Amino acid sequence: MKTIRLWVGLATLVMVAGSARADEGMWTFNHFPKELVSSRYHFDVTSSWLDHVRLSSVRFNSGGSGSFVSPRGLVMTNHHVGAECISELTAHDYIKDGFYAKRPADEIKCPDLELNMVVGIEDVTKEVKSVEKPNMSDAALNQAHKEKMSALEKACADKTGERCDVVTLYDGGVYDLYRYKKYTDVRLVFAPQFQIAFFGGDPDNFEYPRYDLDVAFFRVYDGGKEVHPENYLKWSEKGAGDQELVFVSGNPGHTDRLDTMAQLEFLRDTGYPALLDLLKKMKAGLETYAKKSPAAAREARTHLFYIDNSIKALTGYRQGLLDKKQMAKKAAEETALRKKVAASPEAKVYGGAWDAIARSQKTYAGFYRKWMTAEGRRGNPFSSDLFKIARTLVRASAERKKPSEKRLREYRDSNLASVELELFSSAPIYPGLEETELALGLRQLASAFGASDPLTRSLLDKKTPEARAHELVSGSHLADVALRKKLFADPKALAASNDPLIKFVEALDPTARALRQREEDEVEGVVKKNLSLLGKARFAAEGLATYPDATFTLRLSFGKVAGYTAGGKKLAPWTTFAGLYARAKRAHNQMPWQIPDKWEAARARLDLSTPLDFVSTTDIIGGNSGSPVINRAGELVGLIFDGNIESLPGNFYYDGAVNRALAVSSQALTSALRGVYDAAPLADEIEPKPARKRAAR
């Protein structure tokens, strides 16, 4: 009975805290809060509506989202989500000048782009937890869970031929098996000029008002033929109105809303400062390289864009953790929960969870920079493509000798096809850029490990980082795709290879693996086990009535189109074409507020009152870029491309008063295709003529 009272108490705490959460939530499709939407917005979300939206949505392996928008396999996403592919098409500078394939024969295939569509979700919590045994260490439990997850994924992939991923939700309260239809023949159809897709540049990034046409269209093929999806989003005739209910379907990357105070303090004091320091050094190095020539500037452009974006985002995240008022609120919530737990003798086992996590974070701080440098999955300084190729070859060779469930997670059988897609990419490799990025990695290594450390001395081989990087890149033959295929297929050939980058990775790998193992055993395992304990407390109280932290899996958010007040100024919910031209005029048409020539020439043909960008209260985070904005009818009314600066602390908490998701309006997209880019056939494909005639009336 005491345990029951504990859950009742926790539920009360949750209801009080949740009553002011407004439109907060990145909800899984299999547990969407239909009743909440019905009571708040008087709209009944049906299972068929959810299925239609889910099967119309796709995930980009480049880190964003998208959706099918025509019966001919046309997919829409952001320009910045597709930028990696666009920049790899070297026949012309399509990032700068834009691209439009007037005929299917003109569409260009992306070298290594993969799209995933969720076709099934299955709860496998019981199966994953079946490996748990009494008195297992944190490390052993973590490993057992991973092995079981890999085994489930392999069985699923073998049976269905689909991509299968087991996803951890609610801090281990739930494990879901996601099945994906995978598409790898993806071809570029349309992209505007970078200058209009990212109008305002870094100064306007995460700001509002905005005037961006951040869009790109791709077409999906299967077996050499256009895909004809049964589900795709039809275009809205009128777009979204003020206060209108809208939904966002996409793949938010990562949130830390359920983290303990110790974890938040680690990010604030150690994690984010280290990442920001590294990114700023990488930016400085790439900017120096970009100044060498126009070609170098083009090669470094996309890398610099992503770095600038990451710096601004991480700075915003950290500002949220430096907000004393919000941190005090987080601390009060944790203290209240700890008191509830402590009040129940049966639940005292949970009381040590916070302290165990705190100890793990202190341990982590002691080796974080070394881990981040040699192995880290976030902020690894070795961003050179050739380095990544060499590491994949070396590790794939070692891991494939093991049973799938015993391997590093990224090399499990169910993921190998995706590994090969990236490894055998025909994307261009630029030696000068490679040397610059490899030298930056070596400098970071010397900083993290120390110049006198045996690993540093061995990898530098008595040379400067720049000289060593030149030696490694100029001596490597890994730019040759045929050679990569040979080395991947033949372990003996790899073992006999004298490629300097292969040897470099082989020298680094024991240290990197040891740090990875330490992070998994002393940090990840401890955090996972103890957050799972806390998750049980939360989950027992809240059940599926709340949402799990983001995991780069498909989620559905809801909210309304609404302006907000910032700096004492009331901001309207949308901007217009007229505002775009006015903004450029105020900046004297100078970069980064310069209007592309095509837009200057088209001004007289455009209805300048057309909404361009708009904001809504929908809850999003990085990874939602390219997500469709959908109305009650399941029609597409917009395209998510950003959040406002106030939303960046949304990694940790949601503030409905100011958190806003930014989207390009459906009206702006088709108006630009017809009025600016002479792309009426493409516009007609997504917005058929009968719909336009009805809209005109």
C-alpha cells in the first residue's frame, strides 16, 4: 500500500507540474494523446489520420526530416537538410545558384542519402528486460540490454528485409522496435539559391522575424522506378491561419528534459564548454582555409554552415542552463520527487539513483575531453572524410568477426547496409580540406592528451599537425571507392594494407575503444540503470500520459499558429514577401540580406502580401528540420526550418509563452516555384490545378 501511495503522490506532483505545459510534447505515434488534443482543440485525431501522417513522413540520414508530397514519390525537406547532397554534386555550384530538374532525366542522384519511413512499431520491453538478473553490475546490465536489442533487430531484419532499430524510451521504461522501409535511390529535383534559403545568414539564424525559403525537393526511386506512395500529404489550399491547430511530424534529435540536476550541471560546466571550444577552433581553421581560394571557400562552405549553426544552438542550450530561475525550478522539482521517494520504505532503492548518477558525472568530467577527442559521437574533432573511411574499414573488419549482438552497435547486421552506403559513397573528397580537418583533429588530440603523451607523440611522429596531416592525406589512396570495396570485402587485404591512414587509425583505435568502453561502463551504464529506476517512478506515476525524451525517431507535436512578445515587442505570427524585400532594402541589399537576382526580377509577378514564414507553438528541437506542418485535414500548410532563439533551452524545458517553431508557408513555396523559378510543373505536381481554382474562388 505504501508503494501505491507513492505513485499517487508522484502523479499529483506530475499533474500540478503538467497543468501549465500548454502544447508541450514530442509524442510517439503509438501513444499520441488523442484525448488531450480533443479537449484542448476540439479535434478528434483518429488512428487512420495518424497512420496516414506516419506513412507520409520520412527521416533523412543526414540528420533531418521530410515528407512525401506527391503521388510520384516527391519528398520535401529543408535546403539545409539536403545541403550535403547538393554540395556533393560537383558539376555546378548548385548551393550558390540553385537547381531545377525540368525533366526526370535531369534529376541527379545523391551519393549516399538514405530515407527511412516507419512502417511498424512494436513494444519489445518484455523481451529486452528478460536478460536482467539480480545483482548485475551496471556495465553488465548495459551490455546485456545491447546484446538483446541487437538480436531482436537482426531477427526482425532477417524476417522482413527492412531496417529494424530498438529504441530506448522513458529512460528504459519502454523499448520499442521500429521497422523502416528504406530508400537509397534519392534524386535532387529542386533547390533554391543558398542566399534565399538562408536569407539573413548567421545573424538571423534562430531569430524571428525571418524571411527564408529553406526548401529542397527530392524524388525517391526503387528499382530504378519512381516510388508511388499510397500515403502523401496533399497541399493546403489556403495555408494556416492565426490560432489554427497544426501538427508537426518529424524526428527530433535529442532532448534532456528528464535529466537529473547532476547531468544538467555536467553539460553546463563541462560538456557544452568543451564542445563550444572545439567548434570555435574548427571554425577558425576552416575560415582560414576558405580564404585560400574561391574553390577552397566552396569546399568549406557547408562544413562552416553546420559549425556556425551548432555553435549558436549549443550557446542557446547552455544559456538555458545558466538561467538561474529555470535551474531553480528544475532543482525544486527534483527535490520534491526525492522527498516523495524517500517517504516510501519500499521505494528507498530509488533514493540512491540520484547520487549514483552524480558520481558518474564527476567521473565523466575527468576524462570527457579525451573521450570526445578520440571517440566521442558528439563533437569528434576528426571530421575528415578520409579518417572516417579508415576508421570504418578498420572497425568493420574487427567487428564482423563477432556475432552481431557482440559488436559495437553501429556495426550490427541490421545496420551494415547503411554503413556500406556511406562507406562506398562517390561524394568528392578534397585533399586540402581533408588536411585542414585532420590537422585540427591532431591539434585537439595534443591538447586533450598532452603533447608529451605517448599516443600524441606516436600519432604526430615528430611532425607538426599540419605536416603530419599532409603526409597522411597525400599518402592515402582511400579516396578510391574501388579500393574501399576491396578492403571492406577482404580482411586479409586490409591487414596487409600500408595505407598511412589505415595505420594511423589502427594506432589510435585501442585508446579510442578503451575510452568508449570506460564511458559505456562508468557513465552510460550507470546513468541508464539509475535513470531507469527513476523512470520507473515517473512511468508508474505518469504512464504513457507523458512523452519520452527525443531519440531521432518519429514524433508528432501539436500546437497553434501564434505570434508572441519578445523584448517588449509583439511579433505577428507570419512574415510576407513584402517584408522580405523591405528587410533587404533596410540592409542596402548587402550580404547576408541580399536578394538573389531571380527574386529581384520576379518582384512584379509576386503577390507581396503572400505569407512567407510563420510561427507556431508546436514543440520541436534539432532533427525536426524539414518536418511538415499539417492541419486538421491532414494537408500540408508549412515546412519547419528552425526554432526561435527562445526555443533553444527547449532541450531542457518548454515555455509555451515564447517557444516557437518557424516554418515556410505552403503559399510561399508554390508562389515561388511559379513566380520566381519558372517551375510550374513542379508546383502543379504538389498543388494540382483543381485545388488552385478552388482556392482562387
